[in-house]
Amino acid sequence: MSWHSDPTADRAIDNLTREWKKMTALAVRIRENPNTDWAERQSRLFVGIYSRLLTDPIESLKGRSGE
């Protein structure tokens, strides 16, 4: 699906959407089992715009990730 007439912009939006979904799914996994070394290491990836994924209600994250 094309959002812009510019193919470069389309690819950029697709890449961002794909990464957002990946990080959302990872945040759900971390928040469902937070007391592990793995979860602590992975939570360090959530900086900048992704930091809200660790604080938003988990129900809204599950809706966004398609679970």
C-alpha cells in the first residue's frame, strides 16, 4: 500500500511501522515476565520514542501488536 508518491518515503514509513510492531511485541513479552535477566537486558533497548512502550497499559500494547 502506497502512502506517498515518493517510494523512498514509503519504504521509510514501512520500516518504521515494522520496527514499532517488533518493539511493541518485545515490550509485551518483557512486561508479562519482568523479573528475569533477559527482560532486564532487553529493556535497555527502549529509549527515545520506544520508552513509552514499557509504561503504556499492556492492553493497549496488545491491541497495537495484533495479539
